[in-house]
Amino acid sequence: MTKTSLDKDKIHILLLEGVHQTAVEGFQRAGYMNIRYEKKALPHEELVEAIKGAHIVGHRSRTQLKGEVLEAAEKLFAVGAFCIGTNQIDLDRCRERGIPVFNAPHANTRSVAELVIAEMVMLVRGIGDKNMAAHQGKWMKTAAKSHELRGKSLGIIGYGHIGSQVSILAEAFGLDVYFYDVVPKLPMGNATPLRSLDELLEKVDFVTLHVPDTPETQGMMTRDRIFQTKKGAYLLNLSRGTVVDIEGLADAIQSEHLAGAAIDVYPKEPKSNAETFTSALQGLPNVILTPHIGGSTQEAQYNIGGEVAGKLASYSDTGATTTSVNFPELNLPVKQGEYDRLLHIHHNRPGLLAAINQVIGKSEANIVGQYLQTFPDVGYVVIDIDRGGADLLEQLRAIDGTIRCRVLY
């Protein structure tokens, strides 16, 4: 059997959108030197051309791995989203083609949580408007409409990794913390879970959103729900741009139902820093608008670069798919002894594993270890054998239902 399907020096890695240098360093430490690094997202035509020869692609939120781009990626065997979200990737199509996708769901948790607290302080003190006035030569020294966070109440919608971090920081500021999540969650500190979204909206002084982009959350904060909040409350959205009705939020600010808002994500965002940004919220009082920077700190990007590159290198080296967002997860043991490792990705059909084992048995190879996980549509099996025939790989690839098969070592 061939020693390996592809030597490391032949594995081409394409890194886009200026992912942190820790990603490059991580790949290099793992022995991968064939790296193309781009500081920005590539235009569509360039991306289609560049991805044709790539085995691993790493990118952030602007690069869309869908449709024509994904179809052009003939050699692609792994994708890394150097961010939290994966909406920019056709996850189902990747899985159907045997391509696991990895991201860094928690690496920028602290960065987002800190910005939430900072913006709450700015909103409750009207810092944004006072800052702008000072730049214009105006002096707005007043305590009117300025308050402390201490003693106020915060409602967190979505009590995952970011929401729970916000909870901890908010409690340290003296806020009474409440949260609502569709999945029961263990409270952090003295936070109180509420039974419904309606109960939360009507109860708290601050509402902060930390939910994923799903069909259930899209448009969740309708105009009616925004006006369901307490009069004089504040709304923050650092989750997904599809969650909040921006026009409804603008109405709530203009009518003074809400005392302020902080928005970091939008239904439609510029594709580059050179493109003009427009929003119905521009120019409104005590509204903080930030350009999707919740997780954009040097610390977060450093952590994301190392984490995602490590996952991609681990998959390429060992076949491990732990924490993949679209693929059966296998956590594999460290190699001990001399044996070959095969990866077989296939349609999840009855009898396929038996067919694989039959081929291996006929080759007189001895199975040292076998690890299998499945999704409803795709199965992933890693097989360690102590020897194999010269044409074993070709025989495995010839099994009906095989999506991809390769030899790691």
C-alpha cells in the first residue's frame, strides 16, 4: 500500500482575510510549508481560481464557500472558519463531499463579553453623544439621564458561552442578572433563569442578545417585541444581524420608548472597509454603532489562529474530527507502534462497513483499531491496520458509496 496519499509538502493551504499569524506558525510547526497567505478576501473570480488547488482553506466571515466556489474546490479536504460563525459556508455540501469544517466557537468569548459591559456603561452615561459633542466644541456637562449600572437589571437572551461570561462580569458590576434560553442552562453566580422571553423583556433595564443565526432566531426581536421592553430600557445586539428589526428599533429610539441601543451586527454589512455603510439607526441619539468588532481583539485573533490551525493540522495528521461543526466527531488515540491508518468517508448506508471490512479481510491485513461515527447521511471510519496490499486503497475507493478514502500514514 502507498505510504501516504499526500505528503505534507504537497498539501496546499490557502489562508484568507488576514487570519492571525499564529495560524501560519501553527501549520509550520506541524510541518506544513506550502501556504498561500492573503491579507484580504479574494474577489469571486480569483477565489474560484485559487481554491482549485487548495487542500485546506482557512478564512473568516467575508469569504463565501458556497455554490460555484465550493464546486471548484476539487482537492479540498478540510475547511477552517477562523471565527465563530459558519453561515458563510455550505456545511451540508461540504459534508456530502467529505469535507469537515472547524471553527473557534469560544476563542473570542471574553472579547465580546467585555464589549457588552463597556457599551452598557457608555449607554447609561450617554458617552457616545457627549463624546461627539465635545469633538464639535460643545460642552454637555450634566448628570441628567446618567446612571450607574449598580442596582439595575440585565436580561441575557441566549445563555451560552458568551451570555454566561456577560453574566459573570455584569454581576461584578452590581447588576441583577436574568436570562432566557430555549435550552435549560445552569446559572452562573446569582443569575436567575426566566421561563419566557416575554417575561424577560418586560422585567429588565438592559436586554442583550447572544443567540446563533437559526430559523428560530431570525427576526426574533420584531418591532412588537422591541416595544414590549420596559420604557427607558436599553437594547444591545452583538450576536447576529438577522435577529433584530432595525427599523422597529429605530422607531423605539425615536419615540423614546428605548433610552438607547448598541448594535454591532446588521442584516446587511459592507463587504469591505471601502464600501459605504448605511443604517436606519445612523444619527439617532444614544445609539452606539460598531462595525462587527465584538470579537475583534488581538487576543481573540491570536487564540482563534492557533485553535483552528491546530484542529486542521490534527485532522490532516491523525484524522481526528473532534469539534467539527458539520461532520461525525472522532477523537483518536495517539499512534503507538507500527501500522497504517486509513480514513474512509462514505454515504451512511446499510452494509457499507461490512463491505469495507470484507475488502480489508481479503487483503489479509490485520485490523489493529477501528473507529466509527455517523451522521444520518455520512459515515466516517478510521481504520488502523498492520499491513495492506499494494492495491488496498484503490479497492476501498471502488466500494459503492465511498465519498473519499485516503492513507494518512
